[in-house]
Amino acid sequence: MISVARNVGNATLMELCLGLAFLRGGPMLRAVTEIQGWFEPAMPAEDLEKVTIRMMERGWLAPHPVTSGAFVLTDEGDEVIELAFKGLVRFVDAGEGRWDMGRMFQIIKTSYDRRRN
């Protein structure tokens, strides 16, 4: 069995985003339609549906036991998304161990400015 830590390295950005949406809101029927607008430009729903299928194939999502059409993160999915997000935060803060919103927004602004110039 592949370890959870190794699965974190295999997680895509889209899987991380979808997983975070589930962590924020629990089982969601509207997860795909809700988060597609969180991207700029908006992510096509069919692309997010493919991510959902891939996460189910990996064992990170499962059908909701009661609500038809809804999904829940499995224990492994929850752990993978948590570890991937922690890794992203550590990467953004350059391993300093503190979350610096100013630095995060500066990274975004710098990238935005580069594309505009």
C-alpha cells in the first residue's frame, strides 16, 4: 500500500482545491458548481468532475451514504488534503513555520504585475 505521505506528492492542485472545498463545507452537492467560480478564469465544470472521478479512483472521495449525488472525503482523502495544504503553507512561508498573509498576497501581486507588464 502506498503511504499517505507519498499520495500527498501525487495530489494535483485541482485535487487539493476540491478537497479543501469539502473540508470547508462537508458533503456538498454543489461542490463543483460552487468552486468553479473560485478560479480566475472560472474552471469548466466538466474539468472539476474529472477531478472528482480521479479522487474517487484514488480512494480520497466516496459517495455520501445518504445524499444521492453528494460526496464525502474518506479518512485517507482527509489526511492527504490536510498534509498537502500544510505543505503548501510551509512552501509559501519558505519553511519559517508561520503563515504570513502579507507574503502570500505579495506573491500573488508580483505574479499579477509580471503578467501585466
